[in-house]
Amino acid sequence: MSNPFGTVTPDAILEGTATDAYFERTRSTLEHAGTNPHVVAEVTADQFPTGAFQVLTGVEDVATLFEGRDVDIDALPDGQLFDGGPVMRIEGPYLGFAELETSLLGLLSQPSGFATAALEARLAAPDSLVLSFGARHVHPSISSIVERAALLAGLDGFSHVAAGEILDRDPGGTMPHALMFCFGEGNQADAWRAFDEAVPEETPRIALVDTFWDEVSESLLAAETLGDDLDGVRIDTTSSRRGDFRHIIREVRWELDARGHEDVDIFCSGGLGPEQLRNLRDVADGFGVGGHVTDRDPIDFSLDIVEIEGEPISKRGKLSGVKEVYRTPDGGHHVALADQEGPEDGESLLEPLVRDGEVVREFDLDEASDRCLADAEAVGFGG
């Protein structure tokens, strides 16, 4: 089977058949009429600033989508935060890109939602190790999209092996409950010893300690079993029996310290989001975050023509005319018509991405992550 999981292929996306049917009918109609106007279109989520910043990503994939098309594109840099106004502007003959609208919006909407949620988690525990555990909640064909968004937002790593190959990053992770079950209750020490003997030396020795007995008992047994080789314990207590999770973690920390295991870290996972991270960041050393990132709704971007043959135009409820967006010195996001003067000392955010079908921007994930975190501080994201 050439496509065993029934996913839309990269060729379909690039060729423009990964689209809504009405764009194909629009093309047929315009070609029949001999009409192909020169347009400017903008991608927006909100017309005016609302005070609710979000993270833009997916820009590199959009550049790939439009490479070779007869268009010019300006866009915010990857990882930039935005609040109203265009995040991207496309100019050219309409039939040069009409059928790409559906894929364009998808390439931006879902990754930007993931990145915004991941940034919330990052800033909730800025000094803690925070890993992305969300790949199991999405179709495996987009797992690397989730993990890239997490890294862009400043998370420290992820667990997905294939995503690591695509992103050229090493995945993290130690052991699931299934490993503990395979050894059975009462044999936890055997499971931890076998793991220690089997995995590479550079793999952290993090023992899962909530499978059969209470978290304190298994944590102390893990410390006794692996001694100085134990790097940490992971508590994945389910919400149905968690009770006061903070108290559980503090109790584990106390009992480990009382027996001389101050260097053993405590790592927490299982349905955690920013609220839980803020509550636990002073008693735990690290966290795994999954559903908070992958459950986030996509950002509701739309693409609208705002100028046609040099004349401003829009449908009702949208703003006509070519626009610029600016970051002001106080961290504000300002939207203005492109032919008008921007705010004093404002920094224009739209930058060239594609010119005459040629990609004119380079992409670096680490730079995008630095930009995201710096801009989050500048605009007071999550404050």
C-alpha cells in the first residue's frame, strides 16, 4: 500500500489539490472568463489588536508551499507574537495561488495554536525542565509539527523518536508503566536494574515510582536500588487518585532528603497545564506537558483580498487596503495602512519571505525560539 494511513500526500499539498472544492471551481470560472486580476491578500486572525497575543509559526512551510509561484509574500518572522492585523501578505495574480489558501491556513493555524499553548507552559515554570509529551494525542503524521512548536516556544525537549529524526534532535524519555507491569508487583527493583543495565549511559536514570505502591515507598526503593546512579523519579499519578498532588511531591522530597538523596530530582507528568506548573514549580524539578499543547484549538486565521488592481476592497467586517503592523517600544501591537506613517519608533514586523516565487528568508529553529521568548517578555505575554 502506497498510502496505508490515508493521509494527504506532500505532492497534493504542493500541487494545490489539498484544497476546498470551491477554489477549483473558482479557477475554472476565472479561466473561462479570461480573468486573473492582480491582488493583495492578507492573512489575519483579528482585524484590530485585542490585547491577547499569540505565537506565529508555520512560516517556513508556507514558504515551501509558495516556492515557484508567481507571487511576493511578506510575513512576520517565525516565532513572532502578534495581536491583530496581518501576519502575512501575498501579492500577485490571483490564479497564481488561489487553490493554495486551504493549505496555507492549515500550515499556520494549528502549529501556531500549539506554539501559543506551549509558550504558556514554558512561562508558567521558567526555571524548570519542561518536556513535550503530546505527540500521542495527534495523528502521527504531524507529530513533528507538535514537537517543533514546543521547541520554538522554549520547551526543553520532547519524547517522539521519528520527530527527533526530522528535527535533528534527540528525544527524551525513560520508562512507561508497561515496563513495570512486565516485571510485576514486588519486582520493581528488578525493572529498574534491568533498565539501568540496558539503556545507553547518557540516558538519564529516571525511575517511574507510582505503579504498584505509593509514591514515597517506590521512590525510596528506587533510590536504594540504583544508589548514586539514580538521576530522578517520575510521578505520573492519575488525577482520579491524585488528591493533593503538591503534598505528595513534598512528601517524596522530604523522605528522599531525609535519607541523603538530595540529588535525586522529581519529575511530574499526567494532565498538567500552566496552573499546575505554577503550583508545583517550587517543589518539583521538571514536568511533562501533553494535552495542554495538543488540545489547543487552531488559531482562526483567514485569508482575505484587501486590494484588487491597486484599489482597496474588502468584504463586510474586514478592513480594506494594504496594511503594516508594528511593535511599539512599550510592547504594543499597532496596525496601520501601509501608505500612512507608522507609530513613532515603531518596528515594522512584516518582512520579505518570497519574491517572484523565490524563498528569500533563511530559517533557524533556535533563532525562532529566542525571538519567541524575547517577544513574549516584550509584550508581557502571560503576565
